[in-house]
Amino acid sequence: MNRAFPTSLAGPALLSAIGDQARPLTGAPGDHDELVDRIGDARVVLFGEATHGTHEFYRQRAIVTKRLIEEKGFTAVAVEADWPDAYRVNRWVHGADDDADAERALAGFERFPTWMWRNADVLDFVGWLRAHNERAERPAGFYGLDLYSLYRSIEAVIGYLDEIDPPAAGRARQRYSCFERFEESQSYGYAAAAGLSPSCRRGVLEQLLELRAAGQGYLRRDGIAAEDEQFYAEENARLVVDAEEYYRTMFSGPVSSWNLRDSHMASTLERLLGHLDRPGKTRAVVWAHNSHVGDARRTSMGRRGEHNVGQLARQRYGLGAQLIGFTTFEGTVSAASTWDAPVERKRVRPALPGSYEALLHDVQIPSFWLPLRDGGSAAAALYDPRLERAIGVIYRPDTELASHYFEARLPEQFDAVVHIDRTRAVEPLERTAEWQRAEPPETYPTAL
């Protein structure tokens, strides 16, 4: 998207231009009316988050998503989560009796970071979705886009075939047995990339092709009611193919593995929409991190050769894709200190001077959203490249600049941005001792 903005403003004029266009979020029922109207006939709406552990980001996304489902006919919520884990939730919100309640339906999210989806805000949302579907003419589903679930997806493919075609299940076990010597996906990836073990590539491709070829026969035999289960199984088989490649390439460089992951998520979204397009076109909401949702071409990611879901959605759907980012200045966040470590409630330091977050803080409106797509004074004011903060599942405040900032042009990265100046940590369903204890305030031990 090529846009021409006038030269950016500076000082008080800059803050005034942003403040004039800011739409305050006060908690009133009509806070999001204009945002919902601007979404209009969009095919996909991608909601970001500046962290993976902020209550207000989950809360605001849920509020607008509910309205899009009820008022605009959206029927799919696709999230940055593993396909089989999210599909367990999907079954529950459609009234399946596999799980007794929403918390049990979320129990499939066992892989680090569990708090991303096993938290109080997601629990409330999926409970609402189940209640909505009980009265809706066209129910809405909950789906995962990510590819980390290699072993769980293998189990799902074999389990599906055990039910409908035991000989095919035997062939699948034989092909997937290539992974059995490894306790985790990363171990396989390292061994295969280093030439210490044969690649499992050929077997997983053969399995996907066989499952696809047999699919029509399964459907003719079992009827239309089996169509969703066949699609679910094929997506798991496809995920195994992509995950196998992902884990091999993650040891050859970050760009190739990042691009594989985001390409997988974007193509999963596209296939999901195609599968659900009956009758009429399905409209989907996506929940993922800002780094996946904002157009990578308008950030330093793009200069490194990385692409992401937001960029691919714009290229695929044009103006039918709306990208909405979320930012915060300070507060607390649920995050870990290292990979696979317990979740902690960590203090988010005030944003660095000169960053977009610091600039939006200086507008002095506690919570607001800002339209960017149509240009105007706010987009012009924000056009100059600035630092933007990104906190994932790990937060390292001691290396804040190096670990959590990248350069971006916000008005081209997103179509709108939601800024909540002070935020609090999302509440995990399982509160660790580290989360309960939390970090001491910056002024400890004087408390001044």
C-alpha cells in the first residue's frame, strides 16, 4: 500500500493532531460504534497485541469480536494457537459433549505458554461463544492457525484413521514412526538439519497426499456430516508437513523459519475460509501478536526479508483486510523470563522516549483508538518511522531496547491502533507462585 503523507508535525502540534482524531474508550456501550462501522464489509479483521499477556488487549478484542459476530455476521475466530488444541474448543462451542465446561475445553492448551489461551479472558469469551451458538442461526467457530503441534497433530491423524480406515492408520503409523526416536520437535529439527538423522519429509508428504486422495471416498461413505472431521484431519496432516520443515529450518536462520510459520498461518486462514464458505462467504476475526498482524513491509522486519500474516492478508484480500494494532505505555504483563519457565506477573517499564508508545502516552488520554487507514492529521503526525515495542511470551526488561523494540511506520503498518496507556497482566487459570508473588515496584524498598 503506497500512501503519500505530508511532512510529519512536531511538538504540541503533533500531539494536538493525534488528540483531535483519538476516539476515547470510556467503557460506554458506543465506544466501538465507529470502529465497527469502519470495518464494514471486510472479509478478515486482524486484531493484534503488543504483548502475549495483557488483560486489556484480550478484553478489547473480545468486545469488538462479539459485536462483529452479532452485528456483522462473522462466523470464525482464528487465533495464534495450535490447530488441534483450538479445535477442541471449537467442538465445545458448537455443543459437543467432549468437555463438561469451558475450562475443560481449554485444557488442550498444555504447551508453553499455557497462559496465552488458558486465561480468564479467553475463558469468558469461549463461554460467551457457546451461549451465542445455542441461539444463533449460523454459529461461530474457534480455530488455531499455528504449527507447533507436530506430535499432537500426528496423534490426531492416526486417531481419525483408526475410526474410519484402520489399514490406512497402520500406514500412517509407519510413516510417522520416523519421529519416534525424538522426545521433542526441536530435537528432530536439529538432528535433521545437522545431518545426524534422516529427514522425515518424504513420509509426511506421502501421508498428506494419501489422506487427501482418500478423502472423497471417506465422505461418500460417511456422508456430509463427516466433512468437518475430514477437513480437520487433513489440516493436521498438512500441519505435520509444514512443522517438519519449520523445525528443520529453524536451525538454519530465523528469517526462513519465521516466514514458514507465517505463511502456514496465512494459508491455514485461507483454507479455513474456503472450507466454511457454505453458504455464502465466511468472515473471520484473527487474534495474534502485533508482529504477525501489522504489515511487515512497513517495519524493520520487512527489511530483513521477513513477511507476516498481515502483509499476506493485505496482498490476498486488499481493502477487505483490516489490521488493528494494540499498544500500551506501562503496567504489568504475564510473561516468562526464559523459554519454558513459569509465568510471572512482571512490571512493564514505561516506553522508551521517542517510541510510538511514548508519543501516544503524551496525548494524555487513558484509553483510545485511532483511525489510520484514511490518512488525515493523525496518520500524517505518526508517519515518521519510530520505535515500537513488542513483548512476546518472554519479557526481558534488562535488555528492553535490544529485545523488545523494532522500527515501524505505524500508519502503514495498521489500519487503526488501540492505545491503552496503563495495562495489567492477564490472569492465568493456573496461577504459579511466581505470578502470585509478582515483581516488586520500581521504588522498592522505599515505596516512594
